[in-house]
Amino acid sequence: MTYLPLPPPGQTPLRVLTIAGSDSGGGAGIQADMRTFALLGVHSLVAVTAVTVQNSLGVKGFHEIPPDVVAGQIDAVASDIGVQAAKTGMLASAEIITAVAQAWQSLAEPVPLVVDPVCASMHGDPLLHPTALESLTGTLFPLATVVTPNLDEVRLLTGIDVVDADTQRNAARALHAMGPRWALVKGGHLRSSAQAPDLLFDGTDFHEFSADRIDTPHDHGAGDTLAAAVASALAHGYSVPEAVGFAKGWVTQSLRAAYPLGQGHGPVSAQFRLREC
């Protein structure tokens, strides 16, 4: 695949902001985002929303960061360092979502925003208070360049159980109606397909992306990695379809390079690029 260009030594790279939770197991969340950013040649900016207590077996608990501190992190880095794109992950509560939305609207210049609507961990552990769903769709989705839910999150957000191409299109339409410029319905969990089909919709046109399904139990952080890759490509000036296509290839390679860790699910790994540099 063709990678995003690395900046020359000494040149300030593009800056991409992750607004997400910390994963103490290092497989997902901010840790996965920062790995992806680094290996795609962009500088990581961080606004921590929550600190989770988790490992390869699941999430044992989490502590939310005060909303004003979350907003303060965004303002601090945007006003001094500058941001070319951003992505969200775990936002935990309606209060944090509101703070993020207000901070985003106060930026001097609009930049691409990828919203990964993290509602639960891959083990089913809740990472978003049920009362926050309305804030997520009503407050943050309308600010999003693209939203990137998995099929479990699609079901929670729209009530649509995606089982085939038709229901995937219905889900994309329902998500787009919530206000984002583009809606991406990821098909990695669509086990009825030999491929892993993703569907992107802008309200008029559908764009389909497919890749071979990688047979591995180690897929922790795949959603974070894809959203971070989309944001990185958008920072480089890619169109949304181009960015999603790039990110699809990136996360497929990361799944091929995934490794076991602990007693549960290991993480996807973007370290494959280190062998190719």
C-alpha cells in the first residue's frame, strides 16, 4: 500500500488531536491513536477524557476527567500548536461531549473531525453512560466530518441490526440523517461475509470498501486505529473517500500484524511499517 509521507528531519509535522480515553493495557484508546499517528508521520496532540482500568480481558472501571479540563486541553494545544485534524474516541458522559463540542466550535478555523462513537469495549463493557447517547448524536454528530461506528454501535445508535448489504445501506442513511457530513458503517463484525465490507455515505452517493477478512482473535484497538488513520489522511488533504480507503488498507495490515497479549485479546499492530521504512 501507499503510505502517508513522513516529514523531513527537523520539519514540523502535521498535528492531529485525539480526544479519547487512556487504555492501561495499551491496546486501544489514546495509546492506539498515538501509535498510528507516529507511524503515519503526524505529531500527536492529546485531550484525555477518561482513565480506564483495563487489560486484555476487559474493562474493570474508569474515571472521568472533569469536562472543563477536557475542554482546556483542546484549547491549550489548538491555540498554541495548531491542529490539522482530530478524532474522538471514548467520551464517557454527556457533560464531556458537550464540553468537547463547545471547545470544537470555538476553534479559530474549522478542521476535519472524525467521530468514533465508542459506546462499549470489545468485551461489551460500557464506556458511555446511556444518558449520553442523545448528546452524542444531537451535539457532536452534526460537527463531524465523518462518523465511524462498528455494527454494535450502529445498532445502539439507530436500532438497525446490520446483517447484509441492504441493512448496511439503511444504517448508513439513518446515521447520515443525524448530521455528519459522511457516515461510515464498518463491516468488520459482519461475520456472514467472507470479506470485511465498509460502506461510506454522504447523503447522495455510496462508496464501498472491502478487504479480506483477517482470521485473528487479536483485534483490540482496530476501530481506534482506523479512525486515527482516517484523521491522519484528512490532515494530509485527502478527501473523505480517499482517507477511508487508505485507513481500510492500514487497519487490514495492522490486523495481519496483530499479536497475542495477556490472557485475552491482543492488539492490532501498526509496527509492520517499521520493517518497511
